[in-house]
Amino acid sequence: MIIGGKAGDKKETIYELADLAYHAMVLMVEMGITVEDVHKELASRHIIDHKVKQEKMTK
């Protein structure tokens, strides 16, 4: 995926991203992880990132 992206090879990057997504979804099913679980994690990171950005701007 990284090599395809760095080379600007859109077709290769799509192929590798699809492979990554497939394996991620298989693991999610095996472990009982939902899309909502992932969404909550990403949302919590946004809050942390926002606070860190605010702290950096006030220093």
C-alpha cells in the first residue's frame, strides 16, 4: 500500500487498500469488534487531538 501510494500507482494502491480492508474486517468479525467500536475510538482521538492542538496554540 505504501509503495503503491509513494509511486503514485492508483491501481496498485486501491488493490492493497482493498486487501487491508478485507483482513481488517475478518479480524473485526473474529474479535467481535463493530464499526461503532472503531468509530468511538476515532472520535475519542479527535477530542484528544483537539485538546493537544489548543494547548500548543496557547503556549
